[in-house]
Amino acid sequence: MSDITVSESSRGPIEDQKIELVERKGYGHPDTLADGIAESVSKSLSKMYREKYGRILHHNTDQVEVVGGKVNVDFGGGEVVEPIHIILSGRATTEVSGEELPVHEIAINSAKDFVKEKLEEVSVDKNFVWDSRIGHGSVDLMSLYEEKDVVQSNDTSFGVSYAPYSETESLVLSIDKHINSDGFQDKFPELGEDVKVMADRHGDTINITVAGAFIARKVPNLDHYISVKEEIVDSLKDFASKETGRKVNLAMNTADDYDNEIVYLTLTGTSAEAGDDGSVGRGNRTNGLITPCRPMSLEAPAGKNPLAHVGKVYNVLANFIAKDIYKKTDVEEVSVKLLSQIGRSISDPKVVDIEVVKPGNLSDVQYEAEKIASDWLDDAESVTEEILQGNLYVY
């Protein structure tokens, strides 16, 4: 195991910073759709490889593009002019000992199943065009991976995370979860799945901007739209006030122009229907948020190989390590950075850097933090199982 560096951060805690920005893109957002599709393809291929060969073979299906379509939409409904185009790309093991594997069929079916599950208003055949361009994996990477008994990193990359969530971060996650709850959906069926929550905290005031796609067939006129939107805003304000003692301002669909009857209407509940494109890696990090005021990796974990690609595994591991250190020591905050080196064992990073904020005694924290990091890295393959069993998300 490489040396593990534990040091006191020169930054103050996030709660003491005057400005904080936090974002969460919901499941129907084009970027999150791209992440979810890529991840569903990886899981399905991993399952197929294990069933046939007892191991996860080389693949990285992290190149998915959601190419926005075109619709005519108005109060009460509309029509599809051009469907949403889903392009599945990346690399996978498509042949073993001369046997062709049904990679494209599996990829498209798993992508369709994911979209069916997440978008209630769509027809995967009518509203989408599906195109699998997944190619054969790199020979060098495949031989590197397959010829070793120990799982080797297939990239030189890093993972980053921190703990705990700030109050603003927790609020954004709570609002997103509340919006997606059965009770909220039953009360406001007009709201689709493409919901984005953005927060900007200025001192002790948290400003929330919600972008939510309304479903046109459930909104007969402008008055109905305005009424439901106002009810949603009031409901979310009430919910937020119970989650924090800070002052909360909340606005929704701020580009609406009632005088010209320009409002956020969709046929399918996602803005991808009308030219809003999506790509893997442009959305939420492995902790479910986009947090520019925190240490953050720009890796695109969704769709990456859950066994050997540190762009996925190390971001998840960094999150687990940070949470454990915060839970088991007296630090106020902690951030973790893990750097791999291609060909090196997953459990033996090139760099393990842990920064803590306001420790009681750095030497005491150092011992416990090193042990926690070492234990998690020794058990790195457990991350693979957690991902494949659906016990955690990476976007």
C-alpha cells in the first residue's frame, strides 16, 4: 500500500463560506438520462459476462448521447415531429473464442427498459430512435486486465469525495427526493420527471430555483398551469422550511412568460424531446450532486467498468472513506483524493490524500483515517457488488 497522507486543510468548513452553489439534475434531465442509460447497459453486460464466463469482461459503455428531438406542443397535448435519438457508444467484449456475443441487443434492450422505468409518458418506440455503435475493446487493455490475477486499474485517473453534506446540499437532495415521492407525484401529476434543483446560499439565506417540465396533456390551459405551479411552489417552500432553520426563497420555471403564454410544457416530461441534448458525465457526481464549491472529480463514472475502471470505483470509494472518517473521528469535514496508475492494483493507489477540517488532534485522526482508507481499499471489490446489485447510484 502506498503512503496515505493525512493533513489539516487550509480551507475553512463549507458552512462558514459566504457563497455556496449546489445542483441536482433529476432523473428525466437529458444528462441524467444519458448517465442512467450508460449505467444500465454496463450492468446488463456485466451480468451477461458473469453468467457466461464467471467474470466481468472488458467494457466501458460510458459514451452515450441523447440527441434532442422536436415537438409541437401546446396546452392539452401536441405531436412528435422528430424523435429523440439515443446513441450508445463505448467499447465492449463482443466476441470470445470466436463466439459472437449479443452486445448490441442487450445494450438497446437495457436502455429501453431504463427509459420505460423512468419516463412514464414516453413510448420507447414512438418517441425514440435507438442506435448502438458499441465497438470492440482495446486489445492492450483487455490483455492487461485478463492476464492478471489481481484486478488492475485500466486507467490512470482519480476519484474525489468529501463528507459530510452541507445543510444546503442535504436540502437539495431532500427536495429532489420529495418531488419524486409517490405522495408528491400523486398530488401533482402534471409535473414530469425532468426536474432540476439549483441552490445558491448567500450567508444564511438559501435561494432555490426549480426547473420542472409539465406534461401538456394534463394541463388544459394557462390558468391550470399557473394554479398548479403556485401550489407546487407553496408545497416545496413548506417542505424546505421544515428541513432547515435558514431563510429559504424558492422559485420555479423562472423563464415563464404568462403574457405570451410561454411556459414549460412537454409531451413526454423531459426537455430532451425539444432539442435539449444530454451526455454522460455532465450531470451529478457519484454523491448525487454537482458542487463547484467543493473538491470534485470531472470523471464520468456512469457506464464505466465497475470492476477495473477507477473513474468509477475510486469516486465511490472516496465517498465511502470520507463518510467513515467523518463518522468515526471528531473532524468537522473531510475530503479524500485517490489517484490510480494504469496497471497498478486497484487496492494499491499511487496517491491517497486525505484532508481534514478542524480536527481535535491531528495525530489521533491520522491513525484512524489511515486505517479506514486501508480497510476500504483492501475491500475495493465490494464496490463492484454494491453497484451491480443496485444498492448505490453513481449519478
